[in-house]
Amino acid sequence: MGRNPVVGRQGPAYHQATIPAEADAPLLSVKQIRSEIGHAETMRRTLRALGLRHHQQVVELKNTASARGMLFKVRHLIDVTPAGGK
């Protein structure tokens, strides 16, 4: 039996989102890509504070230091992209 090729692509290092700097993107589009089930209560509260209530939900946030801190905490549960300028 060979080794499972998926084994190397597990864990938060593989799934973590990259959060752009404030100068690069004033607005961020945040999508929840993994469930909060099985994670710490503090992570669940952080997702709620970001406005993410459901799996696959997308919200737009201002790129501030406090928002980036919350995004960093749950970076393995979300996908972050620069939002279109509105």
C-alpha cells in the first residue's frame, strides 16, 4: 500500500486564508468555507462577530486592524478576497 497523497494537505497550515493589508484592499469579502462545529466557543463567537452565521455565507467587511485580528483567529475556517470597490 502506498501513502495517501492527501495526508500532506491537512491541517490549518494548508487551509489558512491570507489576509491582505489595509493599504492593498480597503474592503474584504469573507466567505465561511468550513463549519464551526467541533471548534472552540471563542471561534464560534468570532465568526458571529464577523457576521458569519452559516456555512458558505459571504460578508463584506472594512479592512481594519480589529477585523484583521478576528480574521486571523479563524483563518482556517474562512476564505478572504479583496472586495470590489463600492
